Amino acid sequence: MSQNFAKSASGGVPSVSVVIVNFNGEEFISSCIGSVLAQEPVPEIVVVDNGSTDHSVSMVRELFPQVRIVLNSKNLGFAGPANQGAEAATGDLLLFLNNDARLMPTTLSTLVDALQANSKVAACQPTMMKTEGGFDSAGSMFTKTGFLHHVTDHDLASNRFGSFRFSLNGACLLVWTELFLGAGGFDASYFAYFEESDLCWRLLSMGYVVEHVENAFAVHDTGRTTGSIFPSNYIDFLSFRNRITTIRKNGDRRLKLRVLPVHVVCCLGVSVAFVLNGKPRNAAGIVRALLWHLRPIINRSRSEFRSVKPVSLEFLATSTVPFSSSAAIRMLKAYLLRW
């Protein structure tokens, strides 16, 4: 990427388009859009609605006539509609923002400054805070189990990883439009979950980095949208299926041979824990995700799992961290307490 890439076509501050995917977000989308309109300069806003049955679309039209709305007849998840929003947008940069998230003052300008400051940074995210207070997300690192280590507030306090990440949080993710489209956008087949990690992996394989911007902040009502739409066992199916798909698509043969067997064992361990915890449907969701991956071996073309450039664990060395027994216990506890 040339040094001139971190500028708009006119050579000034890059323009930003905010893409918000909505489904029955009447309770919170006005706060989301209001927080965007409070940014300087005010960005373009594109709302992609997934066939909402509440009054969210009419409310947006009435309260925010400047917002562009793309209508779908049914719920198409996040990944495909986010791509629709990107296609409708005109900005040099795309900010993907969940309808249950909101930006703090100066968040957008701080993120834009971070991208302009380093021509190798393809995408970035702010520090995500929970609605009720407290830390939520600062991106993730890869582990050799295939699971991600979600960066904690303690990691930030000790500056354990610096600012670069393996994956960013799609609830608030700013990316250069040219690179997003060049990487192929989000994989629409994911529907929802892990599509941002898949995108970040492809950006890394293209030679860029993705960054957490610690002094920019957004608030996220975590899981409020999808938790009200899908049963928890289907969410587990999507997230486990898509994580394995991401490894299969983006890793080279050696990475897959080293990571996938360990990952499958871990998945089975989580499913057994769900059964012992009285949640057999969630266990079934994970097993269903594993079985889903037998189908592509038989009747799906290899091209469906082709990456921009398959990468090795050595390539991911700077964004891979150890997965200790304590980390495994924390992960398992988080899954069991998730629902």
C-alpha cells in the first residue's frame, strides 16, 4: 500500500460511511444513530434492515431523514446485509456498527486518525464498554487451539500485546473501503458470528495489520440483538461452525493439521460440559457444527474454502498467544455461564 493510501481521493480527511444492520431494533437504534450524528464531521449513514416487524424503519425515516435505508424482505443475518451496506456506501472508510452499540464523543475521529497514522493498518476498533459499565472488548488474539483469546482489561493494563490484534470486534469496526472490497468483504455464508475474524485474517494475509485504539470508546449492549432473535443452541451452532470454516479457509495445510484436531477435541469437551451442566441443546448445536463440516468434504468444491492467501502459524506468530490451562478453564466457564 502506498503512503498516499491513507488519504481521501481529494487528498484531505477521508470520508466515512457508517453501516448499521438492523432487525427489530426499535428500542436502541435511535441512540445508535444519534451517537453517530454527534461525531465530527458527521458521516454518511446507511441502515440495512432485515425485514423488521417493529417500528424501527418508520422511526428512522421520521427522526433521521438523512439516513439511507436498504430494505430486505427477511432476516439475512449480519454478514450479507453488511456487504449490502458497503455496496451502497460512498465513503473512503466503512464503520460497521451494531444497532445496539453507540459511539462516545470523538470516537470516530480518533479511529480515523489511527488509520491515517499508519499506512499498514487496514482496520481498527475502539475499546468496547458494556452498557451497565465495565470493560467489554479490545479485540482478540489467535491460539493454537483455534479458539481466540479475547484481550482483557488486565492485558491492556500490562500492555501485554501492544495495539495490534489478530481479530477485531465487528460491533464497531472501521476499515478502508478499498481493502474491505479487495478482501472480498464479509463471507455472506456465515450469516452471523466470526465473520469479522475471517475478514481480519484475510486482511492479515494481504500484508496489513489490524489495531485496537485504546483511547477511543464505544458502548455495546452485548448480544442484545441476536440473543432476542435466535435460540442459544443455534447461536452456538453458527459460532462453532463459522470458526472451523475460518480455519479451513485461511490456514495453510500445516496450520490446519496442527490446529483442527486440537480444536475438534476442545469443541467436544465444551459439548460434554454443556451436557453435564444440563444444557443438551447447546451441546447438540456444537456437535451439529462439527458434523456440518463433513458435508463440504464430500460435495462442496475446494474453491469455497479458498482464501486470499493461506497462511501458516509462523505467519501469525505476532498475533498468536499461548493457551494455558487457566485460559481453558476461563473459556469453558464463559461458555457455560453464557446462557
